[in-house]
Amino acid sequence: MLGLYSVLDMAKVALLAQQANMAVVSHNISNVSTPGYSRQRLDIETSPSLSTDIGQMGTGVRALGVGREYDAFINAQLNIEKQILGNWQAQDYSFLRVEGLFNESSESGLSGAMNEYWNAWQAVADNPSGSAERVNLISLAETIARDFNSRFNELFTIQSDIDANIKGIVDEINMLVDQIAEVNEKISWIETAGDAANDFKDERVRLLDELGGMIGFSSFEDSSGQVTVLMESGSPLVQSNKSWHLDVRPDPTNNGFYDIGWVVGSGTFTDVTDSITRGELSGLLEMRDTSISGYIDNIDKLAAGIINETNKLHYYGYGLDGSTENNFFNPFSVKTGTSDDNTGGASISASTVYDNTVLTLDDYEITFTAADRYTIYNVTENTTVTAGYVINGNNNNIVFDEGGPLRTATLNSGTYSASEMAAEIARALNNAPGAVSTYSASYDATTERLTINQPAGTGTFNIRWSNAASDADATLGFDNLDDTGALTYTSDSAANHAYIDGHDISFEGITVAITDGATGPANGDIFTVNTTGGAASNMTVNSVLVSDVNKIAASEDSAGDDNLKALAIAALRDGNYMDNNTRSFTSYYNGIISEIGVDSSGASRSLLYKQNMVDQLNARRESVSGVNLDEELANLIICQQAYTASARMISLVQEMLDELMNVV
């Protein structure tokens, strides 16, 4: 049987256990409003029993340690949902700013300005000699140009603000990963010593929650209690007590906006921009580089369409003073670019528009399939483009013979379509000095090859491509070897896709030139052509017309006394000149407004849905880890009563010991 001193010891241990329990409850109550705090508990168990002469007898209670109420699965779910929520929060806020720019509820919007512009042309058509109508037209044309300038500038300002915000968030992420690494180290110290680092683990959960709102990541805890944080790209941000930082670097191919990179070692920058798909950073990147960039592209296309269609008609019209060949708006420029992934040394020149009547306003890529071969791809329409043939003084001679002296066929300089090029080859051969045979040429659109033929004549036809004076071979797709012994010769490759250093490449109204640098282009190199970039921001009325309204070409006749050009331009309002001639300018602009509305609404719905998901998961986490004051007060009463009972037990044992001492 246990003695009185054993009972006294049990009461003392119970007293200390309840005292510790009261401290834990008090800690819970104190942190009822602390973000991320997980309710703690005192883990206790029955002390080992002892064998006595009457059997096993208990020895009281013992405290094992302080645990925390925490569900790792719920927290992992919550962190992922917060990452997605951060994305939609960033997009929703940016969409509110974009929507504010396109308020078309009054005539002060761009839609109203376009209507006034077309009305002004109609007024000039009604009174082509009227000075007031012409002055009003210039004023309203300048208004629509300023409106397009403003739309671009305002959208670009939002992009720039987002870009600055990205830099700030990257700095915050770096601060958070440093703090997580520091907390990791503290947790390791405490738990290695055999204690539970509950409060530091709660602090780490709070930091991870905050980090999840900014960037997507995954995390796991190792056996030492330290957490490893990995970006979506797989690059580590935190491992044990070590952290890695992100940095930003301006991208010259994207308006100087920041790319985001993972930095390691001595500052090696690994671009991870495209791998970020969750968190506020993802939402900001999506808005800056996709949504707003797309709206700017659409506004540019609309401005370019109005400029181009107006100029096509106006250029060939006549003013009151008989002047002609004046553009109404200053022509827009075509932008070119080079892919960051190119491995060759070639560069692309600024582009020019050689024929605005066939300009598509689409975007293109020139992709090299070999060092000397390229394909032109219409990105907008997802089609392959046949390039035009550009002939100048450096590639205009074909040397041949008809079984006797060498003859030289000289091609006229110019830009030709495939069929036009075939006709020009036939003309040059038939008109070559001394030639006696008849020649024809054709183009096969399927193989993209030219065929040259002598259907009648001497019966001998040799093309001397190896002759130094014969310089049209590469342009027409023939190799540098002579073609002899036949009357028909087909080009060795798709003629208009052969690369010549510095040679013009023309297609769908555009001319560019690609030039070797230290090396030429390499297989896989891509060069971009943007036909409308900057059209809205640079839209202006021709200063020649602003200075002299009599030069406004309202007439189709050189006498300048009719209104046919003005009528034709006014009629552009109702014509379909956008989206491959399927939509009017007004319809296209309404489509832009609709797209913004749909995108914004979609972001708002996604935000609401994800917010509800986060709220539900937060409620589930609180049900497990949150502090309930009623429950804690009940536990406090239990602790108090148990403490009082333990103290009373000590008093009783003391009284019994006193009685024994008195007997002695």
C-alpha cells in the first residue's frame, strides 16, 4: 500500500499540473485575437501504477508537454486557395480601373468622337467648298486623334503602375522568405532540445499565409520541424535557415517592364515570370502582359484601321487648290522585334508600308527553318503567308543561252506577287537582247515554286546561274548551279522564302529587311512584325491639312469641284473594314467594350467564389485551431476546482501526519 508521503507527492504533482494547465488556458485567452494563433493544450496522462500488496495502485498524473490544435491538411488547402484568391484580387482591382476608362454612357466617349468624325466628313460632302465645314472636320479629326492618344496613355499608365507594384511585391516576398528562414532556425533550436515551438510554428503559418497571397508555392515540413518552400518553377525560396531572393529586370522587348527572376549565388538571374500562375504577382502579370496589352492592341488596330482607310481614299483625292497625294492622318509605323531565344546574329530593320491597299493590320512572325530559309506566319489569322518578290539592281539579271552566245534578261525593279513575278520573268526573257525563242513562266502555289519554260524556239535553253552577272537565282529560288539540258526548269526551293543578307522581304503591303550581324540567322530564329503597334498613341492629323484646309481632298476630280471622296470617306462609317472585313469600326469598338466588361465580370465572379472558399476554409481552421472563450473559461473552472482539490489533499495529508506525530 502507498504511504502518506506518496499521496502527498501525487497531490503536489497534480497541483503543479493544474497550475500548468491554467497557464496554458491563460495563454489561449490572451491570444484570442492574435492572427494565425492555434489553440494550445496541456497534454497529460496517468502516471505509471505501482504494485502493492493489494494490487496495482495509481500514482497520479504527469504533464507530457504543450501541444497545439492544428490540421495540416486544412492549412495546406487554405494556403492554395489564398494563392488563387490573391490572383483574382489583383485582377479585379485592375479591371475596375480599366472599366473606368471606357465609360461610353455619354457622347464624350470615343464612340461619340468617332460618330462626330464621320458626321464631319458628311458635312464636307454636303458643302465641299465650305471653309467652316473643313475647319470643323480638322477640329473633330484632332479630337478623335487625341481620344485615341488618351486611351493608349491611360492604359499604359495602368500597366506602368502595375509594373511598379510588381517591384514592391517582389521586395515584400524577399522580406517574408527571410523571416520564414529565421523562424525555421528558431524552431529547429527549440525542437532539437526536445521542446515544442508552438508559437513560432504559428508565426510561420502566418508568414506562409501572407506569402501565399503574393506568389504561388508549395511547402513541406521535415523531421526537424523546418519547412521548405518551393516556387511553382521548382526553385527554392526557403530551405532550413537559408532563403533565396527574387529580383526584377527590365525587358526591352516588353516596353521595359519587369521580368521576375530567381537569384542564386553571385547574382545569376533565372527568369521565372512565365511559371508564376498563382498569387497577386500572377494576377498583376496577367493584367499587365495579357489583358491590358490585348486592349491596347485592339485600340491600336482600330486607330490603324481608321487611319489606313481614310488615307487610302484621301491620298488619291484632290483639294480645292488641286493638290493631291496628301495623307489625311500621318501614316502609322510598323514595329519589328527579335525573339529573346534567337541564337543567330541577324537583326531586323524597321518596317515600311509599301502598299496600304493590301495592308491587313495583322501581326506576323518570320521564322527561319534553316540559316538561308524562312517562313512568314500570320499570327493573328494562324496562317502561312506567301512573301512578295522584291527586285532591285542587285538581283535583277538572268543569264542564259539558246545554244549560242550568252543573253541577259533584266527584270524590272519592283515588288511582285507570285503571279506577277512569273509574268515579269517571261517578259524579261522574251525581251532579252538577241533572244529568238519564246518563253513562259508559272508559279505553283502548292509547292511555292516557279517554273521557267521555252515552249517554242531553238530547242536549246540553258540558264547560267553560276555566271557572275546572273544574280536573280536566290530570289527566285534557284541554287547557284547551271540548269542545262532541258527546256523547263523549276526552282529548287520556295523562291520567295530564300534569305539574302540585307535583302528586302515584302508581304501583304509590308517591307522589312533582315541583316547579318557577327553571324547570320540560325535555324529557329524568329523575328516579329507588328503592323499596328503605337497607332493609337501616335495618331495625328497631317499638319499640311491643319495649316491649309483647302488641301483636304474631298474631290475625286483634279478640278476639286466634286464631293465624291468626301462621300466615300463618310461612308467608311458603315463599311466592314475590321477583322478581315467582317466588322465596322463601331462594331469593333463595341466589341472591345464588351470584351472588357466580360473579362471584368469574370474576374469579379472568380474573386467572389474564391473568397467564399477561403472564408469556409478559415471557418474550418478556426473550428480546429481557434480559441473559444466559453470553452476556455469552462476549462479554467475545471483547472481551478482540480487545483483546489489537490491543495485540499495536501492539507489532509498534512493533518494525518500531524496526528501520527502526536500519537508518537
